[in-house]
Amino acid sequence: LVCLFLSLTVYIIQQAINEQIAEKQRAEIRRAEEERRETMKKENERLRMEESQRNREMEEEKRRKEAEEVQNKREEAVLAAIEEAKRNAEKLRKAKLYKHVLEDTENTTDLEHSILGDDAASNDEPLRRYRNGRQSLRLPASQRPVLKPRTSSLERHPPEKYVYFSNIFLSKVLLDVLVVFIFFTIVFNLFVIAFYINYIHSVATVFIHYIV
């Protein structure tokens, strides 16, 4: 009996030790799995941040290139306009300087080409402007073309029109604010009703439980 008791005791102790060892191993496995998941989570987060950073950099680079292209096009357009204005001014200056081109009735075309160049299309504009200017100077003062002054924005668009549109905009804003206020009022009332019903239900439950 003593031997059997001792054997049983040893067996129980051994089982307890084995269970502790197994539990420790399971804990180690769980800890390793948690560490692995945490590492994977951090790695995924790092990759996501790197991808987001690359996307931001690519988007910024794209916007920068687009802005540079727009700026270059504007500069090219301005330079082209300046060059065109210079060419027209030079041709007009030559037309004024050599006014006998317009007064000479013989071989006028050859003189125009020798002074202004061979491009007839570009020569027409400065010559036309010069002819119109000289013709207007020859006319009496009463028959000269009158330049209309530029109208201001207030003359083109009377203040009453601005007031009308301002009133429409203000009415729309007030209507939107009123709709939002009504919506939040309804939501708040529904919340209060739900809270009150829940409170009554809880009190009734406690009361019934106390009676029972």
C-alpha cells in the first residue's frame, strides 16, 4: 500500500510537472506568435507609409512639372507677343518714316516691299493703321471718329443687380442653416426619447425583479 501510494504520488507530481511544462511551452508559442504578428503589423505599416510617401512625392513632382509647363507656356506666349509687338512697331515706324511710300503713285508696291519686307499679310496692318491715322487727321474735327470711354464695372452692372444677387445668396444660406438646425433638433429629440424609453425599461425590470 505504501509503495502504491508513493507511486501514485510520484505520478501525480510528474503529471503536474508535465502540465506546467506544456503550459509554459504553449505560452512561449503564443508569445512568439504575438511577436510575429506584431512584427508583421509594423512591417506592413512601414511599407504602407513608404508607399504613401512615394505617392505624395510623385504627385508633388507631377504638380511641379505641370506648373513649370504652364509657366513656360505663359513665358513663351508673352515673349511671342512682345516680338510680334516689336515687329509691328518697327514696320509702323518705317511706314511713318518713309511716308512717301503712300504718297508716291508710281511703283508703290516695290517701295513697300523694299522698306517693309516681302510679307504682304504682315505689311497690311501697319500700313492700314498709318493710312487711317492720316485720313482721320485730314478730316474736320466734327467728323473725326470719337473714341468711346470705357465703361466701369458699376455702369455695366448696376448696384441693384449686386444687391439682388446678394439677397438671393443670403436667403439660400439662411435656408440651409434652418434645414440643418431642424435636422439636428429632430435627431436630438429622438435621442432623448430613446434614452427615456431605455430608462423606463430598466426601472421596470429592476422593480419586477425586486417584486419577484
